[in-house]
Amino acid sequence: MSNENYSDEIDMMQIFSMIKGGFRNFLRLIISVITFYKKKAILFLVLLILGGIAGYFLEQRKDAKFDIVQEIIIEPKYNSTKYIYDFIDELKINLRDDVFVDKLGITVDNAKNIKNIKIEPIIKGTDVLDNLEKRYENREFFKDIMNAYDEDQIEEEKFRDFYKHHKISIEFNSVSVENEKLVSSILKYIKSNQYYRDVSNLFIKQNKIDLERNKTSLEFIDTYLENIKKTPLKVEREAVVLYSPSQEIPMLSVASLLQKKELLMELINEQEQALVLDKEIFSFVDYGDVISRKKKMVNNMLFTVPVLFFLLVSLFFFLKYLSRTIKNFVEEEE
């Protein structure tokens, strides 16, 4: 038994000795690195200064410090989201086509000034929920569904047309007075799609008819309620039938009349708003100006170049040390 205890003590001592040796080697490594940079302090200081100077001059180059961008927020109508996304995604390629550029009413040189253009949804989980509720009229059920999705999934393409607002970002190569005209031409061309213009015209025509009918129904309810005030006992139990765009709904009480009136007022407001805002394939939520936006820190040459110089020279010395160590190891083995 004593021999086993003695053996266990030896094993523990060996383990602690290995840990102690590893920790000592780690400290030696840190000291070696610090000593190396202390010896080469002047060299690396010069490198940082030269890198700072180089970065400064790189930043002074035209357009090096700022991105020239325009951001526009739109609200697509008539299920046109996919069409708008496809158009924007293919636009950079189409701008190389002289015939397409001519249709836009711009010059080839102006088209070349577009560095990048993209469109992305403004993510709101409630937009997806509201859209599903309108389609299926079951809010509680789809609340459970939305809780099952994470943010990365609701950014996928299949949810694009569920979002109400979308942001178009156009990045230019240089400042030009033609940039705003260029963007305006692109947006005008999107709106000129004949299919969606026909859909819009049909929607407006039908909406005007429904709006007049709803106003007539609302006027009838107001008149009927006024009569109730004058002769409440006479008409209290009378049945009333009002027109609804979807079906005929019998109104059998004052409470239901007031409820119908409230619903009609909401519907009329929505229809009047649609007649103003839904005339085209999309409406503008925010039409931003062309601005110069400072680039992110990762693109800041004044910071990036000195760090790059420092890392490259450090890598050079490390590889040199590694090569010498391998050579010595091979010679010792021989």
C-alpha cells in the first residue's frame, strides 16, 4: 500500500513539474518577445511613423476618405417587391448595355459613375406578422410562428415582400451634378413598367367606386341614427340592411350600427389614403440627397497602413527566427 502511495506522489510531482516547466517556458517566451521589441524599438517606431505618413497621403487621394452615397427608402405596392429587387440586382450589368442606358435617358459616362447599387429590406418582425394576419386573419397563431424564427431567417429572400419599407443605396465613384439625375432616371424607369401601371389604374378605378359606396353607406347610417334620436321608440327594433363591398350584413341594433359606422370610417380613410399614395408601383418614404459619408475605421488608411507595416516586419523576423531554429535542429540531429 505504501508503494502505491509513493508511486502516486511521484506521478503528481511529475505532473506539477511539467506544469511548472510549461509555465516557465511561456514566461520565457513573453520575455523574449518583449526583449525583441525593445531591441528593435527604433526600427518599429520608424515603421509606424512611415506608415502614418503613407496612410495620410493615401487618405488625401480623391474619394479615399469618403463614400459618395444616396439612400432612398421606398414602399412597394401591388406585390411589386420581387420585380424591384430583380431590377436593382441586374442593374449593374444592364448599365453596360448601350441600348438600355439610352432607354434610361442618360449617357454611358454617367452610368459608369455608379460604383454599386443595392436594395435591402428595413427589417421589422411586426411587418411580417401584420402581413400574415391580413392573409390568414389569425394573429395568435402567427405570433407563435414568428417566435420560432431568428433574425437571420427573417432577412431571407422569402420574407422580402412582407416588409413594408425597403432602402435603395447607390454608391458613386465621384461627385457629379449628374448623379441626382441618374438616380431619378432609374427610379422613373422602374415606375414605367406597363403591367404595374395597368394594375395601379385598375386598383384606383375600383377603389373610387368602393369609396363612393362606402360614403353612401356612412351617410345612410348617420341619417338613420339622427332619426333614432328624434323617434327612438319607433325605430329601436327596426331591422336595417346596409351595403358592404364583400357581402350584405344585416344591422339589427344601435350598437351594431355604431360599430359599422366606425368600420366604415376606418375603411374610407384607408381608401382615401390609397388613392393618394398608391398611384404608382412604389411611393417614397424618404428621398435622401447625395452625401459624402466618412468611411469606417477599417478603411482608415491612417490607422491601417502603420499596423500593416508593423505586422509584416514582425512576420519577417518571426519567419527568420523559425528558419534558423529549424536549421539548428536539423544540424543537431545529424
